[in-house]
Amino acid sequence: MEGGSWPQTTGIGHTRWATHGEPSDLNAHPHTSTDGKIAVVHNGIIENYIPLKEKLIAQGHRFVSDTDTEVIAHLVSSNYKGDILEAVKETVKELQGSYSVAVLCQDEPDKLIAIRKNSPLIIGLGEGENFIASDIPAILKHTRTIYLLDNDEVAVLTKDDVKVYDELGKEVEKQSLKIDWDPGDAEKGGYDHFMLKEIHEQPRAIQDTLTGRITEDGEIKLDDIKLDKETLDNFDHIQIVACGTAYNAGMLGKQYIEKYARIPVEMEAASEYRYKNPIVSDKTLLIVLSQSGETADTLAAIDIAKKQGARVLAITNVVGSSIAREADDILYTNAGPEIAVASTKAYVTQVACMLLIALYMGELKGNVTKEEADEVLAALKESSDLIQRALDDADKIKDFAYEHFKNEDMYLIGRGEDYVTAMEGSLKIKEISYVHSESFPAGELKHGPIALIEDGTVVLAVATQENTFEKLLSNIKEVKARGAHVLAITSDDHPEIMTEVDQAFLIPKTNQVVAPIPAVVYLQLFAYYLAVARGCDVDKPKNLAKSVTVE
Ligand code: AGP
């Protein structure tokens, strides 16, 4: 620093998700007050920033960015009378929206003030050092002991101390939480990208999901779910709500629950659910899925459903996350931290959780025999080996991706569970390789999409379901006849597919409800190698964030 060293040991930083103003140096955090004495970083959205900004400008504050965040710095500055904690408390009274904010003040350089409302924020407790972060992996290298800050709480951190106050200013005794994730989980461990590492972690992740949940005699034990038969019988329907990849896992969950428990299930994207005035009552079980446990749309859906009497069961990966705290019942996926923006191991573990829940409900309802459950559970336990087989085929998948990386459009087809796998594959391709891809139920091709198929079009066909295999084979022949280059994923009962397509992968025979788990791994790898071939930033795709904590 110009003028010599500055022995400051307190700092803040933030990778900004652009909500107001373009991504640029001026809009980058931290933002400061006009005199430069107050600096803030902020995750979330300040909804009333326009009137606040107008008021502050009228008072003489000079704004330099287009962000909503900058109003916080100016507001804290205008409320500062020599006590930064008091200034922040005053400021909070004027803020509307969702926020986790860290504030530094030049006159009190050893203090860091943190506030939170509907946006994730954790405090890491170290030796002679303390941290705040929006996500656990960020601090894993330094500490595994954390406090979870609750909505409307304010924390004051110094290097040796953390104090937390509630809305009324009363000091709160926080219980610390020990995170059992390995710090190495937040490192690439020799892989080129976190996504590739996490794809390869899937065999272990599935085992961790199942550990302790299937007893020696094949009983499903979901201790974190307190649903007994009487409670389950009280529900006349189930709603599943999630976003993105978690939505796709929920789609499989819907099929599993309807198959085994015979309870009608509605599936809805959380961003739609929250604005559609959903039909909810105390006879509704709402199941939400979320890797991060912090997705704003999913949290809003929970709020709406709870207010109308629904019971909420959450499947999430992050212990103590906001969704875990809002839910009545929780099933943790136990996948370990997922760092890459593209979700992989969270998906397969969510699918495994959905299958466990569906079987559990099916047994409570008396619709599933012990033999049937045993067979599915045995297949589920073996699914890590099947994933490993898919991983062993990585080079062949890479070759197909490298041959076709210049294609700008790709289509994925499947039926039933295979259609959901196609949906998830399509999402992976879009988000990390920026190739336009769409998934269709294969039977819908003839109703329109087949018009898109021409010489050289890439079609990825998922055909693991026995009852629809022949139908899907016909669809494959239809697209081949129009010049498509086809990669197919099927079971090793159908080697005949090899002569019909350009590349085929045969999954060793397994129960059909489990097949989506290994099947999706081929598509994850395909999307990964496609992105690498196209020179994309795999772990940090443009315009995307790992946790979508804003609307
Ligand atoms: C997955 O690859 C995506 N990055 C995204 O769709 C994600 O699944 C979605 O934003 C939901 O996140 P959540 O599971 O943390 O709620």
C-alpha cells in the first residue's frame, strides 16, 4: 500500500452476483460511504434502495455505483455517532429486503459487524481469528466450528471474540455447531475442476447417504423424519417444490412416491409455486429439495405452505441451513460440500433420498412388500458400483464430446424416469457448455421437435426403462434416419442398440428405479467434457451462482 504498510487484520470481500448494475469495478464490493470510513459487502437485495438513495443524495451523500448495496454504507455513515454497532442497528430499521451484510468502520478498525435477514450467513470460530461467510466451504480451511446467525441477529466480531445480539439488543447465547466435512473436500485434490472431482465422488456420496439408513434386516430408518402412519394417512396429497437440478430430483421423487406410496404428488418449480396461490392445507405434505438449503424461491415456498398449515419435509445437503431450520422434518443428503456451480453429487444423493422416502411411505401405507423393498434397497446399495462403471467409461464419453463440441444444438430424449435423466443432462449441458440443449419426452418427438433433426444433429437418448425400451429404440431409429448422431444409454440387456447408434453405454442390469442414478453420470461427464472442449470456465459458468439467495 502507498505510504508504507498498514497493519490492518480485519477485511471483507464478496464475489458479487449482479442484481443492480452491470458487473464492473465500480459496482464491485466493498462499497463505501462518501468519506470512505464505512465499508460494506452485501449478499441479497435491498428492495427499498431507491427511496433510501434519494433521501441520502438529498442529504449530500455521493453515490458512485448502480448497486442497491451502496445505500447501506451511506446509511450506516449517516447513523454513525461513534458506535458502529449502534449505527448498524439503526440502519437495519430502514432496510427492506433480504441481506447478509458485513460492515467495517475505519474508526473502530478491529471490529466487524454482521447482520442477516433471509440470506445465509455463518460465523466461523477460530483461535485468535474469527470469520464470516455465506457458505461453509469458504471457511473450512480455517475452522470447522461455526455459529449460525439467525434472522435479525447482529454479530460483533473481533479476532478474539464474537458477540451476538437479538433484534431487541439482548445478547444471545449461541450454540456452536461442529461441521464434519473434511477441509480437503473444499480442495480440488488433483482434479482439473471441482465438478470433475465431485462427479468422481459420487460412489462415496451415495454410500454416505445410505449409511445408517438401512438396517441389517433391510428396514429403512429415517430418524430425522418423524412421519408415522397416522400422520401420513392424514395427507391427501404431496407437493414437491425445488429449483433447477433439485427440481429434476424432485421429478423422480414424484414418480417414486406415486409408484410406491400411491399418494398424488404435484411437482412445481419454487419460483412458480410462490406466485400461484397454491392449494395448501393441513392435509398437505410439502417436500422441498435444495442442495444449499438457502435458495430464496424455495424458502419463500416453504413460508407460503407453512402459513396455510402444511407440514414441510426438507431434503438438503447443508446442516443448519435456512431450509433445514424452517422444515419440520429433514433428511440430509450427506454428500459433503459441493463447490462447483453445476450440481452433480447433490443430485444423485437427492434421488437416493427420494427413493428411500418413497419406499418408507410405501411400507407405511402397506403398498410395498418386504421383498419389493429389499430388491430396490439392494440395487440402491449397488448403485455406487454402477456409477463407478460409468466413470470408467469417461474416455469414451470424452471422445464423443470432443467430436461434437462445435454443435450449437443438442437434444435429449427419454421416457418416464429416463425423461427426467434427459432433463437433468440438458440442464448440465446448458449451464456449463452454453450449448443450446433441450430435452423431450421421446414420444413427443413426432408432435413437433423431430422437425429440428437434421444431418449431424446430436441426440442423446436415455433408454434404461424396460417397459419403454422398444418405443425408445423406434425413436432412435427415427432420428437416425434423419441424420442424427446418437449417443445412447441403456441396460446391458440390450446390446442390439450398438448397431443402431454412434456410441452406446450399457448399464449393468439393475432395478429400473435405480437406473437413473448411474445413467445421469454419463450425461454429467458428457456435459463436463463438452464444456472443457469449448474452453468454458466449468466451475464458474457465466451468469450463475452456486446458491441463488435472491429472486
Ligand atoms: C444446478 O446445476 C444448478 N446450478 C441449479 O439449477 C441449482 O440446482 C438450483 O439453483 C437449486 O439450488 P439448491 O439445490 O441449492 O436449492
